[in-house]
Amino acid sequence: MSRAASVSPALPEIAPARLRAVRSRLLAWYAEHEQPFPWRTARDPYAAMVAAVAAQQTQMSRVLEIYARWMAAFPTLHALARADRAEVLRVWGRAGYPRRAVGLHEAARICMEQHGGALPRDPAAIMALPGVGPFTAAIIRCFGFGDDAAAVDTNIVRVIGRLAFGDLQPARETSPAAIAAMAERLMPAGEAAHWNPALMDFGARVCTPRPRCEACPLAPYCVARPRFAAGEVAEPVRAQGAFAGSDRELRGRLMQALRDAPGDAPGLTQEALLRRSARGRDERARARRLLDAHAAEGLGWAAEDGRWHLGAARVVRRDVQGLPPS
């Protein structure tokens, strides 16, 4: 790492009295509006990881559904590690971005093989797991282990960027490094399991893209409040490209066709798979290309006879703590 890259970002000063007021008011708001999500109180690192991965690019209403279905099928890290990849992808279903399910499955296997069958507590070891980034690692640490780890998601970026930096659209205007550093500074010691969800929920319900400043208990301490009061507006962040007609939509149809095939069937010929998922000659050509990506990501594989199956090809490997071949 270069010397420049290691320099901490300059942060605005926060007077102690203001910091105390922000903390007490936000925690009081959360005590009144706390939502009973099971992974927030379970003190189970595995449950926290599942919830955090499910929450990536997904609305919370869907996260609850995904989480309940997943935990019913794989209630423990060991149960997930022993599962077949095809079963994992069927349980994930139409939740989107199925690579998240692959990451969870691989992380479980690594934990069984390298960490004594448990999620590690060490931050570097957590971050080394497939599919785990800074946000997921922080959620595992604060909800799973009770450690002081500051989480940063889209809602938290918006709250901190406005509150501390005065930016109206922090996702575009505020340095990610500055947001991360300020998240660490704002968090009260020993309160991560309450502070992180307080910020997340506050950003989802009060400090929204179009903020409800009139209902905000932090308004007297928010640097962006005068700008909103003067009539300035937050320019919307550019939305993700249209889903209809995209590769994401076509990949979803390919996955659906593979999931719908009976588990004991000899697989689908490529022709049958394309017939069930692609519409027209152009989509069929795109689908052939996308199948290579599916195979590379462990979402589907073709046997020697050319038939496609859900999941990853089975390989012979040594048995580790009761794990079946992958």
C-alpha cells in the first residue's frame, strides 16, 4: 500500500456535546422504533452472516423471506457445509444474485475445513471468506460476537454524509473512506449491536432519499439541514439499468430452468435449456455465452454428454469433518 493510500481522511470536528446528543437521540429513536429481526438478537455469527448476505442489494421485506427459508433448510453452518450446491441454489430460489448463495456455501465449507467448524472472530479471517465484504464482516462481528464494528450500507452512507459532512447526496458526493472513518468515530463504545441497526433503520425511515427533516430528532445537529430548509434537493443517484431485456433477466431465466428440472433427472440438453429460457435467435446466442459465466461461478455445469445441471460439478476430494464431496 502506498503512503498516500494509508493516510486517514480529514474529518470535520464534532464537539463532545453534539456527539453525545446525536448518540442519545438516535439510540432513543431506535428504542422506540426497533424492529424485531431475529438475527439482531440471536448472537449467532452464522445467522448474522446469512442476513447480511441476503441484504446485499435487496429490500428488507424480501430479506426476511429469504432468511426464514434459508435458516429452515440450513439451520447451522455445518448443515450448509454438508449441503449439495444444487440444493443450496434451489433454496435460494428467485432471490436474485445467486452468487451470494454460492458464497455462503463456500464460506461454510471453509469454516468447517479451516476454522474448526465455526465462523472466525478475527476481522481479517472473516474478510477472507467468499462473498464477505466490509459491511457483511461488520454485521457478523457486531450481531454475532458483540464486537464494536461499524457497518456502512446505503442508508448509513446517507445519514452520516448529511449529518456530519452536509452533503445532500452522499452516495455521490462524500468520500467512502471519510464515511467509514466517521462511522467509527460516531459509534458509542459497546453499542454496535444497537448503533448499526439504528443508523440503518433511521436512513430507511427518516433520512430517506427525500428526507423527512420535520420528523428528524437529529435535525438540530445535522449539517445538511439548513440546505434542505433553504429548498435544495438531493439529486437522485442513477438507477441500475433496466431489468427487462438485460443479461440479468436472461441469467435469471436460465437459473429458473435449471432449478425447475427434477433433481433426479439426467440434466437438460443445451437445446432444451435454451428453449426453456431464451426468446428468439439473439437471446439464444446471448444465453450460450452466459452459460459459460454460470459454469465459472459454480451455478451450473455441463456433463460429458453435454447435459446441463444446476450447481457445480462434483469432484473427488478428501472428506473433511464429515463433508461430502463437493
